[in-house]
Amino acid sequence: MPTIAENLTYWKRYDWKDRGREWGKGYGSIEQGWEHAILPRIGAFLPTGHMLELAPGYGAWTDLLRPTCKKMTLVDLTPNCIEHCRERFGKRGMSYHVNDGRSLAMVEDMSIDFVFSVHSLVHADHDVMREYILQLGRKMKPGAFGFIHHSNLGVYADELAGWDPKDTHWRGRDMTGEKLREDCREAGLVCVYQEIIPWGSDKCIDAYSLFAKPKPGQKLAERVERNEGYWPHVWERIRVGERYGRPT
């Protein structure tokens, strides 16, 4: 399992020469990933006030998120990631924190309008995800939303011994979409939509979870869907965009 210590060691030693933009290669680029995969899933909640990004790395997504919010808080386990982001994005409307891989004590209660994390917390096991979700129940304002990309590898626990390790993509091995929904309920949050998606193969080892902190008296329902066609749909959107691009 990718423990907190293993994550810290790996990302401290990682060669950040592309500043995290390499995770956009599956889409063609980070910008295409944003336009055709991420923005369609969070656009209804932007612009926003105070955004919390968990595990931003070197700020590949931060760069695209920053214009959509009034202020932004970045929290990451890896000191060099936070230092790079501080140098890159400056002080105005920004705050930066190195944590222990679990704590959000540095974030004021009832202060967050939107939570974001993509391509990072997929490497977290359930104990880490659970602590984050329970704390977000206190940190988010009533009416706030969050969007987190996380592991669903745990649903394949009984067969993982026969897998090639590279096919797990270093996902949290005991994390599942169901566990996140349960943790949301305990935290006073509602996972209003969870999209179970494949990653690297036809196995649905990942999930996008959109969750909310209901306003007083507000009743929100959960919804879960498997989307085996996630990648073909994204790639088709990209191809359409390319066909209709400005001629050069």
C-alpha cells in the first residue's frame, strides 16, 4: 500500500521537470484534460469563493483553477511542492500549507466553498481519505461542494494477488467508492454523484466523487454510476474540438 511515508519519499524524489503537466498526456495536454474531462464535471460550481486544493503537486491544475476563485488554499504533504507553488502563484489571495498527510487543522472551520483534488489522492488508502472527509465536514460551509478523484481499487481486493503491480497504478489498495460515501454520511456530507471509471485498463479502479455539505434543512440524495466509457467519451470530445479548431 502507498503509505504516507512512501508517498512523501516518492514525491520528494520525483523529477518535477514538467511541473505535473505530464499527467495531462492521456488527454493530449493538461488544458485538454481540463476542458474535456474536469471542467464539465465541476463547471456548475464555478466561479467560487474560497477553494481548497488538496495535494496540488507543482500546480498543474492550480494554474487553471486559480482564475475561478477569489482565494485559494493549497495543502500538500511534500514541502518542495508547496514551496514551488508559493513561488509560482505568489501571495495575493493564496495560502500554502505543508501537512502530515492527514491533518487539515490549518484550515479554518466553515471557511471552504469548494474542495478539489485530481490525480493525487488516488494514491491514498482509506485511513487517509476517511480523515480528510471527516475534517472536510467541519471545514466546508453549508452549501459548499467538493470534487475528489480517488481510488476504487479496493473492490478488486480478492483478485489483486494475480495482477501485474503496474496495473494497480499505485492506487490506494483498500479504498473504494462505497467507503467514501459512508465517510461522507458520517461527516455530515452527501456524495451527490459518484462516477466509477476505468484507469489504464478496462478495470474501474478510480472514482470521481462530488459531495456537498447540505444547508440547514436541505435534503440531498446520493447517486452512483459506473462509466466504462469515460475515456472514449473524453477522447471524442477532444477530437471534435480539434476538428473545429482555428485553422493555422
